[in-house]
Amino acid sequence: MLKDILSRHIEFIYPHSNSSTLVEKICESFDISPTTENKAERDYWDENDSFLITYGDTILSEDKHPLQNIHKFLGDYLEKAITGVHILPYFPFTSDDGFAVSDYRAVRADLGDWEDIKDIGENYRLMSDVVINHASTSHEWFKQFLSDEKPGRHYIKTSDPSEDHALVTRPRPSPLLIPFQTTAGEKHVWCTFGADQADLDFSNPDLLCEFISLMRFYINKGIRVFRLDAVGFLWKENGTNCLHLPQTHEIIKLIRTLVDHLEDTILLITETNVPNHENLQYFGNGNEAHVIYNFSLPPLLVHALLTGRSTYLRRWMMAMPPSQDGCTLFNFSASHDGIGLRPVEGLLPEDEIAKMIDTIMGFGGRVTMRSYEGREVPYEMNTTLFSALKGTIHGEDNFHVARFIASQTIMMSLEGIPAFYIQSLLASENDEARAGQAGHNRALNRTQWSGEDIDAAMSDENSPLFQIFYELKNRLEIRKKQKAFHPDATQFTLHLKPGMFGFWRQSLDRKQSLFVVTNITHEEKLLSLRDMNLYQQAQWKDLLSNTIVDPSDEVLTLSPYQSIWITNVSG
């Protein structure tokens, strides 16, 4: 029964509270009966699923709300290819391109309204951010904090500068504590991400109830996937690193308990841009996030394609544990932020990271730093993925488009759910003008397009956008028909000759085998079919070239950056 499970969560997080009273308040906030039973196991995803990631104002036009433009773009160009869409924060905000939220329950008037959100949610599995770690200093709660009024005065995290903060993990070089004058005197506000983003104090259970009520509000608006932004920083205790603390994990478990007791299928995805072994913790024992961002993939994939060596990508793949039941990875190669470098700590040597950074900067990218042990170290590479792959560590070449398509083909073939950042599908170059206007590196990868420009590029066979978009769309449509691409299907890494990267997928019913191999170099490579163990009793076919593969031929010639999907069964 729900109330019994919630009581155990509450007793761990808030041991000094009245658990029965708090359980009732949580259930009231979520509009659910405390006697509700957990729903039977359900099918969360399958090989049809893939996501588009976009800002609400990426596509502009004269006659429609930007959110309506996103809906139109999906319908016009991706209706049969994409099943889900993540619209990055569409709430009123004051900074950080939406992540300093000033009103969690409103849609920005310049984007549209809740009806636009609902309309998208009726046609696609809609993901929304829950910016749960912090709020804008213009939020009503912070104004109440400054005036020493309820409830906000108890919702903002403060700390005494004399306390021990030496171990606190920082993603930014800005000061951790920012002084503010309140009617109760000067207070130092905990600001993990910057002076305009005040961290919230979840040691107050009333604040947790506020967010639980907020999530029910979003569900009623058509949201079916919650992205818990920066959730790893949620709970703070002086003298610790204030990252991944036990209470944080227990709060996620509590939210998972609530959504798993609903009739509708609601997914939780945690956004934790941290080293791989820490990221995997957010699956818990199959009782925390349904999905986690596969943060180590983008830098390892970029490194492999820039160097022509899959050594580190392959080692990481081989060491990855199989996903637990009811859990999977959110595979992406680019996002609205940069290509994070923390996720490859312990996976890529420092000299390899430095080589990759130098190459990216040579292609017009930038690097954002963070504070670590009293010094600044690289935190993320800021670039569009298309610009990042315009060449190799040896410089630019003529394989830009082929190399980029290879990156997306590898990503969409891996165990998990694939996600495509809209700037990748649109083959966006680094936007120097927007970065200069915005004053921060991440804006390089946040171009705003006119709907007319997209339509024109989509009809220009010579444009990189045309060449990339339609090839990727075609591969997505092929992918949807292959049961071996179910997110839970078996995956094993192949041991291939240098210059190639590959793995084997097998459908849950074991009827379909599918071998994914990519030449990650600018030279032709010979693939030994013996390395793939294609048994003679079956007929094999490369789905991407639509050609029969005869195991007795022993070798295949792969062009630079060519990918193959060889299977014994085709949909």
C-alpha cells in the first residue's frame, strides 16, 4: 500500500517529522489516495521510441507561437520518426536560458501557453524539466525569503561562511555563498550555479510537498516524463561534498514510488553530469530513475571520431553493466549544454582530453571551466556537434557530413533510448553571433532558426542539413522496425581491428541478431566477417545499404565513416 512505502521514505529523509501526517500531506499534494496499490509491471518503452530535444523558441515565425512552430516541425518532418520531445524550460525565467525559473506554473508568454503544451503532449511523449535544485532570485519564494515571510523564508538554503565548505563539489567557478540583505539581517544564500539561482532547502518537508504538487500539475497538463534537473545537488550538509547524498537518493525513490502508483505511465529521468560510476547510482536498485542520461557517451564518441581510435569508447562499453528491469539509458551525442568532461574522469587520460579540447577549439569551439581543489579545470567543451566533427585531430577534411552521420548512427544503435538535439538534426554550425550577444559559451549551440529557413534548407539537396536530416530520418524509420533495437535488448561489444567500432544486439525473444559496425576513420577498412560470427544457416542483410551479406565472402569493405546494420531478420 502506498502509505506504507511512503512512510519508510519519510522516516529516512525526515526522521524527526510526524511521518503519518506528512504522508497524508504528500498524497494530498499528488492527488492520490494513500491506500493506492502499486500498478502492475508495464511496458515503459520499445524500439519505436526516440526523442527530440529542443528549446521552445528554437524555431520562429511571424504567424505562430514558437511552441506551435515546434509542433509543426515535428508534424511536417518527424511525425513517423520521433515519438517523444523534450522541451527545455519554457517557464518565465531571469537567466541561464530558462534554468533560473521565476514561475514554475506559467508558460512564457513569448513562447505560447499551456494549450500549446497540451497539444504537443497529445501527439508525443512530452518531457518537461523540473528545475528542482534552485529557483530564480526573482521567484516569489525568494522575495518572501528577503521579507522574512512564509513560506519562502524557510525554502531558501543558507549557510554560515565560517562553516566548512571545502569539500563542496562545484560546477561553476562563481562563489558558493552570496550575501543578501533580508529584513531579518544579512544571510548568505547557497548558490551552486550562480548568484541568480538560489538553492532550495529540502530539509523542509513542506518544500518537497510543493514540488510534488507541481509535478501533479504538470501531469494534468500532459507531461509524461520528468527531467529532474541538477538533482544530484539537492541535499546539502556542511562537511560533505553535498553531491549524491543519501537523502537525495531517497527523495528520488519517494517520487518514483508516487509515479509508479499512477494509472498513467510516468517516467523519471535524472540529469547528473558526473563521472560514469556516480551517474549509474541513480538507477538505485531499480527504484530510482527509470532513465538516466548517458553522459559519458558524447565525449567518448567525439574522441573516437576525432582520433580514429575506439579504444576508450570500447573499454567503457565493455565495462557498462546491463540495465536493471524498468531502467534504461538516455543516449545522446549533443545537448543544449556543452559536451561534459566530468563524465570521462577515469575513462579518458588527461592528455587525450587535452588533445580533444585543442581540436574542438581549432574548429571554433570553446571550453568552460569549473573550480576544483582551488584551481580551474575544464568542465565542458562548448560547440555544436556538427562543428566539432568537421575534421579530425589532423585538421579539417572532406568527410564532415559522413563523420557526423556516423556519430548519430552509433548513438541511435546503442542499448537505451536515442535522443537528438534539434541543432544536430539541423546541422547547425557554431553560432558566434549568438554567443557574443548572450555573453556565454553555451549559446554557440543554441541557434534560433526561422521556419522559412528550415523549409528552404529541407528542399536544397546540396545543403548539409538536407543530406544529414533525411539520411538520419531514414535510419530512424528502419530502426523502429528492428526488435533488436529495443532499449532492453542484449548488447555485447565486438572486438574488431583498429579503426572500427562495433557491437551486437539481440532481440528479447532471441530471434533477431543485429551487428552494428562503423568505420571511424577517413580511410577504407576491411571488416572480417569472421570477427562477427555470422552463422551460415541464416540469410544476412545490411539494412542501411539494403544489400545481402554472404558470410562466405569473409570480408566487407567499409568506406570512410560508413556504418552497417547486418541482421538475420529485417522488419
